[in-house]
Amino acid sequence: MKNVAVILSGCGFLDGAEITEAISTLIAIGQNGASYRVFAPNKEVDEVNHLTQKSTVQKRNALQEAARIARGDIQPLEKLKAQDFDALAFPGGFGAALHLCDFAKQGSGGQIDPEVARIVKEFSGSGKPIAAICIAPAIMALALGDKGVNVTIGEDAGTASELEKTGAKHQNCAVEKYVVDHSNKVITTPAYMYGTAKPHQIFEGVSGAIRELIKMAS
């Protein structure tokens, strides 16, 4: 049985992991006969009121928040070692571009969280596949742009242009589809980069990407 490491960035699409994308990822892993473990950064992050979409001027712990999705079965990023897994998956949500890297604020000049950078390097360096959903492909662009990694964030021309400044290549993609970079072993799907997408469309794209991830890990 293949084992997939899943990295969340909190809980909630404006300041953490997008919940539908995260749950779709976990379901799809199980449907494809694999197991998973969930991880998140143990850091304090700014909280956003998801009703008003404005800052609360409060802090929340990303690991504690992600534990809501993982039902408490979660570990900090420091515990994640590529040698223990066959593949890696990053559900999206704005937290991926705020807490796992700072693409949301710095764009193509952004940096990846040191632990996330270590993890991506370990997986990529050992030829293990990585799936990135929604805005999480920004992590792949920052980490593997110098290798010309091919990714998608849907059809957002502005974000795509910024991603390509890293050296990454962008490919437009429908919400139900996904893009595979076989040479870099990276699979991406746009999910809620299409803001009007419905949950069943998100699941279709994510489940396809995860199916490809598991296949590539075989």
C-alpha cells in the first residue's frame, strides 16, 4: 500500500487549508488504495473572519487549526521525512501561499517555509511524486521553477504570469482536469482558483490528480 504525506496550512480557505480540497484529497487517497498521514506547520498565523472576509487581528495556530480537518491525527512538519512516504500532496487554500510560502505577498520573489522547502527537496530529489492543488502550485514554482516545472492554476492570467517569472511553465486547465509534469513528477489541478466552482467539480479534479499521483508512485 502506498503512503502519502499530506500537508495542510490551517483550516479555512482565507487563512489556511481549503476544506473541500483537503477532504477531497484524503478521500481520493483512500479510494485509490493508499494510506496517508497529515502534517502542518506549528506556527501562529493571522486569523480571518470567514463571514466578513476581514482580519480579526487575532492569531491562530496553523497546526491546531489543521487538526480540525485531520480529526486530531496530525503531526508538525518537522516529523515529515520523505523516506517514510511514497508521495506528497498539498491541498490549497490561501494558507498555502501565506504560511507554506509567501507567494501571496512576494509573488515570484517569494520564499518557501524552510521545513516545506526541505520536504519538497527530499521528495523531488528522491524521485517521489508531488501533487499541488489550487494556489499550492506556487510552492512548486518557487521550488522547481529553475527546472521548468509545468503547473496549472487554472486560467488566471495574472497569477500564471507571476508563476512563470520563477522559470516555471503554466498550462491553462479546466477545474475538473489536471496537469501532469512527468519529468519533474508534479501533478497540479486548479480547484477553487475557479471561485465559482462547485464541490463536485473540485472533487473531480482533485481525485483525478490524486489518482495520477498514486499511479506515479507505483
